[in-house]
Amino acid sequence: MARLFEYQGKELLKECGIPVPRGRLAGTPAEAREVAAELGKPVVIKAQAWVTGRAEAGGIKFADSPGEAAMHAEAILGLQLKGFRVEKVLVEEKLDVAEQFYAGVIVSDQYRSPVMMFSTMGGTGIEEIARAHPDKVWRLPVDIFTGLREHEARNLVRRAGIRGKLQAKLVQVLVKLYRLARKVEARSLEINPLVLDRSGEIYAADCRVTVDDNAVFRHPELGIEIAREFDRPATPLEKIAYKVEEKDYRGTFYFLQLETQYEDEGYIGFHGGGGGGSMMAMDALMRAGFKLANFCDTSGNPPASKVYRAAKIILSQPKLEGYFHSGSGVASQEQYHTARGMVKAFREVNLSIPAVIRIGGNSEEEAIRILTEYTRDLPGKVEAYGRDVPVEYCVKRLKELIAENKARKAVS
């Protein structure tokens, strides 16, 4: 699922009539100082990152003056939060909190429908609340044809024991929240906490929005650059890979970088051909002591051009010691397309590292012939095997070829 930053989610909430605290985005300490001065009251500085537990990790700070806001922004910007580098902070007015609630719309596999959730214990993850206080979480499956109607939202809030003006305000928030979730085709849209301040007003103090990957193309207004489920911003290679896949529906190409620092040796460029076979191959590589620089899958009968681009992207990673491909072994796709794509990529980069290809399925003999015959003159040795050769043997051969390659380089 593609994620939005908190500030983006709050812009959507504001547009649909759900109140949010005053404030705006800042990318430097000076900008944070400027926003705090404009607000003219105590503020909160919040790291914009797709992670939970920001406060505990130092990603949320409170400031009583513009100078203090700038100091906290300087400390937060550049911070690494669970692998996520903070590049922006949201500077908002500090709310005078009286009560906290949770409100969310989640597409539930269990109910096979959107579910409106409400809790009187906001500020904590809903999973934790449901586990520790199941009596404080109320759920309502919503009929997608009728949507969430006001009397249904009222009954949900009433079950929490809330009456009067507060009930009416919360009902309006729930109804608007559901409409927004449907409008942007969100898999989940959560306000946590939904705050009642001491003046009696309701505000969305924080929010989290995830959008269905398959719906992203219908929502250019959301500014989602890559429709993939990441817990961090996409790397340049991941963005390039997504552009390959974005408008080419022939087969599947998925690329994920697992490493960007490369502090040690033993990294392998991994290329799978089918989910189950890929997992099996990755396990075998890791048992042999290799580290995976990436995960990549080209399956569903992709054309040679897509496999070629996948191989080029994999090989553009630094410090690779080998290239390994293994699919399910019984794929129904025509394997000579995969072989042709790899050969083109190998020849273009003048492959200098060993590559072991386990390629099983339709026309695997022809694929093995192509891989063997047209890579003989490359500096890096390429070996291709069919479905009857165990993946463990292929991993063993890769290890041996890497050792030979290192020894040859040491001599030369």
C-alpha cells in the first residue's frame, strides 16, 4: 500500500471539513522558526516519516518559542527513524488536550468490507488498544453501497457512552472520514489521536493514510510517486524500476533494495522468477552466508525487454560479488524470453562477476542454450541449470565461482 505523510493526510482532512491544528511544513530550522512565529503560541515539531513511535525516538518535540522550535527542528531534521531519514518537519500549534479518541476506516479482509472503528483511548496504536482493552474499541462493518450513514455513526459513538454536543461533533467526523476514505480509495485512513481540546473543539492531531496500490493511477492529485508498500522513501533504483513496471502490464516486475550501505562483503544481486521459488532461493543463499542486496521478481511471462531492464537495475548496484536467479522450477512462462533479456543485460555491462541461473519451465532447454552460448566470452562466468537441479547445488556453484573469481583477480 502506498503511504502519505502526515501533512498530506491532514491536507485531505482539512479539505473534507475535519478540523486540523494550524501549522505548515518546514524543511530547515529557519523555516520552523518562521512558522512558530506566525502561530504565536507554543508549537509541536513533528518528524515526517512513515514510522510509528516517533515521540519515543525523538521525532516529536514541543517548543514554547520560535527559537526553541528552530533548535528542535535542527535536532530532528536528518534524524534516522527506523531507517527513515527525516527531511521535513510539521510545525503545528500545540493543542490544549482534554480527551483523546481514535477514529479509523480500515478495509478488513475478515469482514470483507470497510470497517469504521472508534475508541475512547486515542494516542496509542489501535492494535495495542484492542489487545489490552477490547471493551474500548467499537467496530462497524459498512455497506459499500450505502456508505456510513449518520444514524449508524451515531449508534457507534453512543455505544462508547458519549452523548450531547460531543456526540454530534464526533458523528460528523466519522461520516466525513468514511467519505474521504472511499474518495481516495484508502486501505486505511486513521486519525489517532482525535483530540477534544479544552474549548470543546475537535481536531485531528495526527493521521495515517495508506492507499491501495492498484488505485494510485486514478489519483494523481495525491502526488504518490511510487505505488509500493515501503516503510521509507523509495531509493533512486526503486523509482527507476517502478517506472518500468508502471505502464507495462506484461508480466510482473518488482524490485526492492534491501541494502544501500554495503559495509561488508558477500552481497549478491538476486533475481527471482515466481514468489515461492524466490523465497526458497533466498533462504538457500542466506544459509550459505550470502547477503542479499535486493529482492527482484520477474514472473507471469514477462517479455525479454522487462527482464533485461530488471537485470540492468540489479547489476547497477555496487559491490556485488555474484548474480543469482532462481524461479519456481515449474513456471509456465516461456523461459527463452528470460534468457534473452539476461544475455542482453550481461553483454551490455560486460559482466565481470559470476552468475548462476536456475531456469525451469517451458522451453528451459532453449533458455539454457542461449545463456550458455552467448555469454562464453564474458569476463564473469555464467552457468545455467534447469528445474531438475536443486537450488542448493546452484548456490554451491555460485560460491565456488565467486571464490575462483576472487583468486583470479588477486593473481592479476
